[in-house]
Amino acid sequence: MDIRKLTSITDYFVICNGRSNIHVETIAESIVSKLKGKGIRPLHIEGEKQAQWLLIDYVGVIVHVFYEPTRKFYGLEKLWVEGKKVKFQEGKRKKPKRSSKL
């Protein structure tokens, strides 16, 4: 979700969910591992103990990995409804332009 015009905290949100706490942890670990393999490390990770909502902060991109009922409860997509949905296609990655807000 492109939120560059809405906030200065980040440029994009990636929002996904898993069907169990273990699934949430596995998704988050996979994201961190694959990006680490490309030399990209998160600034911060929150929520690892409970695995209901893991937040992985890559500064320009914040990844939210939810346990499915928790995602429905918090409804980030509704809170950020003005954000522009962006479809990701693996292998066809464009480098986003960095926001000038800060």
C-alpha cells in the first residue's frame, strides 16, 4: 500500500496474514531471511513473542504480518483507506521513488 502522500513515517505498508501464530512467525522469518540474503536488514522487529501482529520496519517499507483474526480486528486497510493499493509481482520489481517528506 502506497502511503507516501499520507504520512512521513514510511512510504509503503505490506500487509499479509497467517492462519496461526506459527504461520505468522514463518511468514515473517521468510521475509527477513530472503531480504537479508539480498543485503537488506530490518531496522526493527516488533511482536515476535506473541506472533499476533509482527511489524518489520525497513524504514521505507513497513511489513505487517498478522494472525488472521487480529488483522480483521485492527483493520489497517480501513484506517489507511486513502492509501493506494500496489500489486507486487515477483521478479518485476521497480525501485520506488523515495518520499521527500521528513
